[in-house]
Amino acid sequence: MDFKNRTAVVTGAARGIGRDIAIKLAERGANVALIDLEIAGAEETAKECETHGIQAKAYKCDVSSFEDVDGVGKQVLSEFDAVDFLINNAGVVRDRLLLRMTPEDWNFVISVNLTGTFNCCKVLSPHMLKRRQGRIVNVASVIGIMGNAGQANYAASKAGIIGLTKTLAKEFASRGVTVNAVAPGFIDTAMTESLSADIRESMMKMIPLGRFGKGEDVANVALFLLSDMASYITGQVLNCDGGMIMAR
Ligand SMILES: NC(=O)c1ccc[n+]([C@@H]2O[C@H](COP(=O)([O-])OP(=O)(O)OC[C@H]3O[C@@H](n4cnc5c(N)ncnc54)[C@H](O)[C@@H]3O)[C@@H](O)[C@H]2O)c1
């Protein structure tokens, strides 16, 4: 896959899956604009990406704030020639059973995961539609398809991302912009490392391939969906879960 002279905006690129997506894109020649709340981590990712001889810059931005995204979007468009790819990856969890979940827990997760994805699509898609080219990849989750006790807010946000993906795919198709989602299963990152040994063990039993995923497993799927090989694919959700959903 060759992404030379293409530019990607990756959200949540300070660590984990977003960092892996950014680095894999840079390795294949893409310029990268990296968005994260954690600017130090995003700058470190940018530094690593630059070693591949491409243009990389980190931007501090809270994706749940439309004003933040609008401001950073304008900055990115003035500092890079164009934006070809948008990867909406920034995400959070705040797990609790519904009986204990507060409205703040609910709103926090929905506003980062779902509204954040809406904000970035809203700000960057007009540019893609005008150029009649572009690809958007949204990072959903198998939890948005199968549900999970203790994750009502997260599951709803990820199911919402799937609905948003399919709708934008229909709205943008005639202008050559594809919109797809990748739905990771259990991936070893900061997001999952705090889970207890018991939960990790019970999760492992649900994974036919017998291992947790790595960030680069998800990054590979994202890169495929961004590549010319996926030019006839839109509105799809590609599970990257070691067979977890199939095994339900
Ligand atoms: N790890 C998994 O098992 C798993 C499974 C399914 C889906 N996912 C999804 O993959 C994506 C990446 O997850 P990860 O495991 O790499 O998590 P992570 O916690 O390691 O990384 C998330 C990144 O998003 C950033 N972020 C959080 N809130 C933000 C905000 N408001 N604005 C901008 N940036 C923000 C964080 O600073 C961090 O760099 C998330 O959308 C997550 O829901 C992860």
C-alpha cells in the first residue's frame, strides 16, 4: 500500500490504536495531522512519524468540542495541502452498570465517542466532498454490535457510530467519498490494561484465535479501508476481533 502525497487526520493518536494507525500510514508515505487531548503523546507520535520523511504535526484538541475541532480543522487545512483521509479513533470508557451510571458518565462517553466523530466529519467532510475524493474510517467496537453489561454508554456510542457511518456513506457516495468502520474486539492497549485478571480470562475464552488483538491488527484493517484496494467498499463495518463476535 502506497500513501505517498496523501494526508491523513488521525484522532486519538497519542497512544494505542491511533498511534499505530498514524505510524503505519507514515511508513507508507502519508503525511499525518495528529489530534489528541494529550499533546505530549501526540507530539511524540509525530516525531516518530517524521522519521519516515513525511510531514507530521500534533494538535491539541478535545474532539467533543465543536469549537475545538472547527479551529483545529481550519489550521490543518491551512498547514497541509489537502486532507485525503479522516480516521476517527479517539475514544473513552466509563464503565458502570446502568443502576450506578450517572448522567455525567453517560454524557461524557457519548460526547467524546459519538459527538466527537460527528464533529470531525462535520468539519472535514466539506473539503473532501468539494475535492470529490476522500475516505473516512470510524473506529467502532464489537460492543456496539453485541452490547456488554456495564457499558451502556460505550455500547450506545459505538452503535451510534455504526449508524452514522452507514448514513454518511449514503450521503457522500455520489461525491466519491467512502465511509467505513472497523469494529475491534479486545485489543491490548491502555484502555483495556486496567481490567481485572478475571475479566481478561473470561474475555480470552470468547476469542477463537486465542489471543488479544494488538493495535497494529486494527491499524492494518484501517489502512486497507483507506487504500485503493477498498475503493468499492462503503458503509461497511469490518470486525477485527479474532472471531469473538462469531463465537457468541
Ligand atoms: N482497546 C480495545 O480493546 C478497543 C476495543 C474496541 C474499540 N476500541 C476503540 O479504539 C479506539 C482507540 O482505543 P485505544 O484502545 O487505543 O484507547 P487509548 O485509551 O489507548 O487511546 C485513546 C486516545 O484517545 C485520546 N482521547 C481521549 N479523549 C479525547 C478527546 N476528548 N479528544 C481527543 N482525544 C481524546 C486519548 O488521549 C488517547 O490518546 C477507541 O475509539 C476505542 O473505543 C478499543
